[in-house]
Amino acid sequence: MNESIYKHIKALPPLDDTIIKIQTVCSDENSSLNELSQIVEKDPMLTANILRSANSPLYGFSREITTISRAVTLFGMATIRGFALSSAVKKSFKINLDPYGITSQDFLNISIMQNALMYNWYSKINASELTVLSPASFMLEVGKIVISNELNETGKADEFKAKLKSISSPFDLSELENEMVGISNETVTAKIFEQWNLEPELVDAILYSNNPDDAPEHIKSYSKALKVVKNAVNIFNQLNDDNLQNTLMCLDEYGFAQDKFLEAVAKVKANL
């Protein structure tokens, strides 16, 4: 691994107490939605961040969500956990993605769109797998923050941006990241998750999201779903016609029916 990037990851602050408590509650099958609500409500900043995310029009709710208890009831533990981890990212990192040609707001918008697509799709396919897929879909691009910092510090940002113009696929982008800094976004993200002691399923789902067929058997379904979403929404395109055609081919390859996915796409696009 790139030693400089590894040092950046090792220097990350640990998750704060509230996020750790959320992790604990969400991993305990005997815990209740009310317990989760009470933990979040004790942290005013996290409460504000979660309500801001929950009220994104991409989720398609017609009424404003004004309380954490309402958000928890509507979204369930897994997606609230995703909102909380997203808030932790904003707190832990200075987000500068200029080498990727996007702003910090673009980055946050893409993350919410990826999660909204996954939420609207998989809640109709296999809602139990959202335990992993909801937080994972929120965090797909986190490694880019660390890689961007490395590119800026080593004076490679302009070269990276120039080469970026010749590609349009998130999977080609991973190859460019490996070429320029010796590591991909997916691997960096997985290492960040390890640093934060998140469960192995979440780490591996991201790690194998470019190559699901290489994943351990119990991870394959997660990585396949993440690859589909990453095909549809990425830094190059967000649900446009060309990448949706590629995504439909990906759905066919992995044996997913198209109808529920296209319903989720329509719901997200209607609220862009």
C-alpha cells in the first residue's frame, strides 16, 4: 500500500461515542428503534445532519421529516446508520476533491443519490441486506477524499485531472487511481472501515464492489448490488441514458430483474 495514504488512514480520529453507540444498537437484534432514536437525539449536530439527509427529495417522501423518531421509523436502523456514518465522514475529513473535478457538495450529493437508489431498489428486493448495503452505498466514494489529498500533496493533481478527461467509467477510474497513487478508492475505503472497526461484511462489500465474482461467497450479493449502483451513479454520470444502458447489462449479468430497479431509478430521477 502507498505508505503516505496508509499513514493518513491510521491518523484518522476514532468514531465518536455517539456513532459507536449507534453501531452497537444497530448490530444488536434485540435493540429497538426507540433506543436508536434516543441515542441520536442526544447529539444535536448529528440530529441536524441526519434530518438534512433524510429530507433529501431523492427519497421521495411527500412530507418533511421533523423528528429523529419519524426518520428512524421511515428509514429503519440501517439507513439511519448510513446517515450517521456519512456525518462522521464530514466531521473527520477536510473534503477537497478538486483532482476529481467535483466539489465537496457534488461529492455529498452523489453519496446521497447512491444511497437513495439503493434504498428505493433493495427495500423491494431484499430489505434485510440493507443492513450492509445502506451504509455501504453511502460510503462508496470516501476513499477518493484520501486519494485526492495524496494527489494534491505530491503535486500529481494536474496530471490526474488531465488523464481523467479520457475516461468515463468508475471502473477505469480505479485503474487510474492505482496507476497514480498505487491504490484504488475501493481499497482505501475498505481500509478506513477497518480503521474504524466496522464489521468485515461492510469492509469486503466495498472492497469487492468492482469485482464481485472474486468476493467470498457470502459477500457476492452485496458487492454485485453495489456495482450496479456504482454503474448508475458515479462522478461521471448520474442516471443518464448511456450509463443506465450499461447498468441494465450489469443487472442481467448478475441475474437481477430490471423492473424494481427501473422503478427505483424513476423515483430518484423524479426528485432530482
